[in-house]
Amino acid sequence: MNELVRILDGNNFVLSDGNGDIDAGPRGACGFFEMDTRFLSQWRLTVNGERLNALAVDDLHHFEMRFFLVPGKPTHYVDATVSVIRERSIAGTGFEERLTVLNHADREVDFTVRLAADSDFSPVYSIVARPLERSGQIYRRVEEGRLRFGYRREKFRRETVIATSEPARIDEYGLTYDVRIGPHQRWTTTLRVDGLVLRPDGEDVRAHITPHRTRTAAQLRAELDRWLAKAPRLTCDWDALALTYRRSLVDLAGLRFAPLALPENPMPAAGLPWAATVTGRDSLLCSLQSLHVAPELAHATLRVLGIGQGAALDDFRDEEPGKILRQFRYGELSAFEERPESPYYGSADATPLFVILLDEYERWTGDAALVTELEDQTRAALAWIDEYGDIMGDGYLWYRSRNEASGLVNQGWKESPDAISYRDGTLPGLPRATCELQGYAYDAKVRGARLAREFWNDPAYADRLEQEAAALKQRFNRDFWVDDGGYFALALEADGRQVDALSSNIGHLLWSGIVDESRAGDVVAHLLGPRLFSGWGVRTLARGEGRYNPLGYHVGTVWPFDNSLIAWGLRRYGYAREAGVLAEAMLDAAHYFDGRLPESFAGYDRDVTRFPVSYPTANSPHAVTTATPFLLLRVLLGLDPLGDNLVIMPSLPARFGRVELLDIPGRWGRRDAIGNARGERASPPH
């Protein structure tokens, strides 16, 4: 994925090669995508029959890019007599591309400019997982000044429309321009590509509910400027931190999108390219990580997920009353129920995370109105933990898919089939109760009790939740503790046996607060020990475990978002120095990725690789990874809301020097936080 270049605005994005071409094979990741469909699988530019090579690529903003190209192979660069500027930007329901051909010769020259185009209308899932046999029909039509591709399957229709500002010879597979350019002159055309999501009557489903989708590049530019101006300003001594913070702000702006349910409430999509859609876990965690930067994302996420909360028993979708969805997709597989994605509820952690985010959002913003609005949904979420999540009736939160055909086997954040294992690599049976789920359930009950007591006028309910949380904590510290290892088991199997692999999940336990103080030191020692800590971050699975693989998606790679939550947990238990070690490692790694951390990277020891190695198919940008630097800043500066005040207790490693985060929004208005590795202070509110 990392070799592709991209422009994006929510779930509208273009992935191309470095010269701007799209040339996707059956499994190729590039294309123009929107609403979980690839609307262009080929977009190839030639001049006089020659492919073009990039001299430079200008990554202007998340929604626009410029390519400087010449025909032929690199050996031709020195004496090229023609060059091409290719300017691409997201616009409305598609993108615009402005082509400029420059004649550098001292004579008039004829050129044949060709844009070969095609679409396979593939669902995203068939690209990331496996090609599917499809019963729909693709059609192509040449119209006046336009080329139209379409896909029809019963009432399901998608179309791609390509229009040009200059006359062209249009055929069913592209557009050809025959141009004559004078000496040292130029020729320009602008192409517009739109992806249409059509109802049976031929109207786009978004026509009346997402008016902002007609935004031009200039409007997107102005919107980005407003977004950046509203965010807290960072000044610091370490350039890597400044670069990463700025890059994360821009990427998070690009990942915002307006779901059809609440089009005026942009929420973060999970990531590009495989998860540019409504999600539960990722949107909740990203919003939580970003509360001190963009609290409005949490407001939107909570409202959208509240609307989609489970209300019935549906085995196909893993739906249960009170359960928060995992994802919602709009593509062909969802429309014909070939995949359970409209929506799919196979996530055991999104439901407690919903309660956690709502409480933290109110603590940060003072928005009691949303707590009142979502009371029924929050009570239903808390009820789900006990009624449907407690599959074994023992007070723990378990998971097992109701959909044995296409449901997810693992329903925590480590969703790979091999992610949950014993030390020797053996996979446990189902259901499974992973350790971090118990931490989330504990935290949700504690926070739910606060909401019930302070906002819902229900002290009896609050008392019950607190009693349940205390009992869960006591039981958990007894049943999950691995005596011969000095850490918490990754999970329990149905018969109560400990799934005893050592994993990064134990760091989430610190974040939730479920760990007894007497055991926190042992947990921290493992997290920063050589088996889990690579030097770049905490691995998902410890070196030496049966399934450990430094390039295994959830069995040995390092995930930045995972590390940000671990750092938050370290700080919660008083291990500020250790939290700083993780923060420094993460931001040091970001430097090698030009400020954009990937979803995950290899778990090789730092003294072996000397630089972090990206996971081959990682999402990038990825919402919870994009928000990782924000949470790390919160940890380093010790930011925590207390009533109507913002507590600021900086603790920074020496490498950070001085860090200033200015105009932090919250119920206090705006406040500055200033930390210095040689001494800290905080400014008064303003």
C-alpha cells in the first residue's frame, strides 16, 4: 500500500501509482473508490503512445495532488522536449484532473494524448479478500462529450461518468486528444470523473441528503484551513513531533466523512483503503484519542452509532439488542446480503467503548445534553454487557459469532483468526473472553455509574453498576493472573482455562483501571521488557510465543494506536517515565514515515533493523493511528479534565525539550499547556 499515492475526502478517494496512473489487476489496490465500490480500475495516460514517468510529485493537501511527468524512460529526462503536469483533486462525488501538455521545442508539434479508462465496479471486500463471481452486467456508453460506464444487478446500479472540457475522440475505453501545440506553448484540458450511486429511479441516493458533496477543491481548501485554525497549536523543540502532529491533523481532516444517517455530522472513517466507512471500534477510539483536539468528532460518532445500535436478534449480522455495530458498508455485497455488512455487529468491544467515550466526552466538554439524549442507548449498551456479552453466565464478557458462515471468529481489536492463542501456539475454542474486554466492561460500568448518578437521577442503578464493577475487578485479578508468568492471560477459554500467551492486551488493562495496584509493576515490567518492547514500540505478541511473527498482523507487529493506549495506562498508574519511553519510540518511528505512522509495522528489534519496517498491506492513513500523536501529547502533558478545570501535569523525556499545546478546547473554554523536560508549568485559562 505504501508505494501508492492518494487523495481522499472521507470515503471518496483515489489510489494511484506514482505517475498518477490507475492500472488495477484483479487484486490490485489502486482505483477511484467511493461508497465501498471501485468506480475506476484503469486511468492510464500516454503521450504519442508512451507511458509517463514522474519527475516529481507534489502532495499539496489530503484532497489534491500534482504530478510532473515526462514521456519515456528515465534516460530521456535530460533532453525531454515535452512534459505534462497532471493536477488531481477530489470534487463532489468524484475527482477532477487537469492535464497540461507543455511543448519545450522551438517548433510546432502534434501530439496524441490518450487517457485509457475502465471500471470493474469491484466491491472493496473482493479486492482485499478474494475475487468474487458476480452476476451483474457492466455496460459502456459514448455520449456527447462524455464516457459512461455502468454496472447493473437487478435494482443495484453504479455508474462512472467521465466528462472533458476539450473536444476528444471518445470510445468505450477512453478519450483521445489530437492537439497541435506551438513552440514553447501549452495545451490544457480538465476531466471530471463522477461516481454515481443510483436508486432504481436513476437518481443518486445522496442527491438530497448530502449537499456538501458538491464541494469544490477551493471549498475543501478553505474547510481545511478552518479545521487547522480551530485545532490546538503545537510548538516544540523536536521537529519530528511538530511534523507528525501537523500530518495527523491533515490526515484526520481527510478521514472525516458524513454518513447517510447524519450527513451534517462528520465522523472519522477507520482508514484507507479497506475501511473507509462507518465503523464502531475505530471511530470510537479515534474520537477518544482526539477529544482535546477535535471533540466534535466524538459527538458525531456517538450519535451515529446510537442510531445504528442493535435492536433485535439477527444471527446473520451478529446483531443483539444494545450492541454497537462493527461496521456499515454500502456496496454490492451488502445490498444482496452476501456479506453481513449493512450493518455488521461482530465486535465485542465497541459496546463498552461507546459508554466509555460518552462519559469521557462529557467530562471533557460538559455536554450534558448529549448524555441525556443518549441515556436509553447507554443503558441498553450496559445491559448488553451482562445479558448477551456474558455468554457463560460467569460475569465476564465473551464473544462467539452467531454467524458461523461469514461472521468473525475473533471480535476484539485483534481480529485475525490466529490472534488469540496459548503460549505454544494452540488456538482456544469458542467462546473466548479476552482480557482487554474485561477491562473495557469494568471501565464502562464505573463510568456508567457516574452518568446515572449525575445526569439520570438514578442512584440505585449507579450503586449496582459500581458493585458489579468492583466484583468484576476482584474476580478478574484472581482468574486471569498467570502465576508462573507474572502477567495477565490473553483470554479465558469456555472451561475457564487461561489462554496464557503474553500480549500487548495487558497494557489496555492499565488504561481501563482494572489492574490491582499490587500487580501493576509486574505488568509494566513485561510491557517494557525485551520480549514485548522492540525499541520502536510494544509488540502485539511477545517474542518467543508459539505464534510470534514480527510480520504477523496481530501476532508480533507493533501497532501505534495500541501503544498510545498502553502509554495512557502507564500514566494512569503513575509510570510517567515509562509512558515517555513509549511516546518517544512512537514519534521517533513516525520520523521514518515522513510523519505519517502506518497502521502497523514489523516487530523486529530496533538494533536489528535500525529503522521501522512497515507492514506490507497496512491501512494508511488509519484513523486510530492518525490520532495516536494526539493521545501521546495528552499523556506527556498530563492533561485530564477535573470538573470545569483542565489538570496539566507534564512529564517529558529530555529529547522533547519544550512542548507547548495552545488553545486546548473544553468546558473551560480554551487553555494552554506548556511542558519542559527541564521543568514544567501550566498557563491560566483564557
